[in-house]
Amino acid sequence: MASKSKGGGKSGGFRVIIYLVKEREDGTDVYLITMFDKSEESTIKKEQLVKLISQLLEL
């Protein structure tokens, strides 16, 4: 996701990690797992992402 306030185009934005948990008749539950500034962290490790998803599924 680009951030106009930061300038810098695509590389000056944010990374958003979402996870689809389930679809229902009345809609879809989509959970935001994390969002981070690409200038502070360029990527997220697979192990970190798996841990975050596991914690979400325990709720």
C-alpha cells in the first residue's frame, strides 16, 4: 500500500498482511495480522507469519 505522505512511490509505502479465516452466508471474516512501514522492515519472515496466524486461530 503506497503512502502519499511519504512520497517515494511503491517502495515508500506499507506492507499489509491479511488472513482470510472463513466465509459465511452474511459475509466474510478477514483479519488484519500486521502492517509495517517498508522503510523500517522490507519483508516478514515466514516463521513470524506462521506464528501470528497460529495465534489468531487460537482465539
